[in-house]
Amino acid sequence: MIFCLVYICFLEFLHEVIIQVIFLHLSFLFSLFILVSFLSVVYFLLTCDLAAAKLQLVAAEGGGSSHSRLQRCMRRARSLQQRMQLQQQQQDSEATSGQQQEEGQQVQEQPRYHL
């Protein structure tokens, strides 16, 4: 009978130990799961930050500022082209008026012969 009581006490003790071990393993696994989840979130956030930094770099190099710079350059080029065309037209009109004046002077200088 005493043997049975010792055996039952041993089984109860063993049962408590097994439950504690299982609880510790579950706690460890849960902690590990939380840690892995946390690291995954941190990795995801770092990846997003890296992607955002790369996008900002690309945007700074070839994005809006470059586009506005290109627009300013195009406006300057158009303005220069218009000024050059205007200058060419003025030179052409001066040359034309100069030729007309020379022809007029030549006509006036030529003696007129009346027959």
C-alpha cells in the first residue's frame, strides 16, 4: 500500500514536472514566435526605409527638380531661338532697306537722258 502511495505521489510529481516543462517549452516557442515576428516587422520596416531612401534619391536626381530644370532650360532655349529669329529678321529687313536705299541712290545718280 505504501508503495502505491509513493508511486501515486511520484506520478503526481512527474505530472507537475511534465506540465511545467511543457509550459516552459510553450513559453519558449511563444517567445521565439514573438521574436521572429518582431524581427520580421523590423526587417520589413528597414526594407521600406531603404526603398523610400532610394526613391528619394531617384526623385532628387531624375524627378521633379530635374523636370523643372529641364523646363527652365527649354524656356531659355526657346527664348534664345526667338531672339535669334528676331535678330535675323531685323538684319534681313535692314539689308533689304539698305539695298532699296542703294538702288534709289543709284537711280538718282544716273543721268537722265531724254530723247
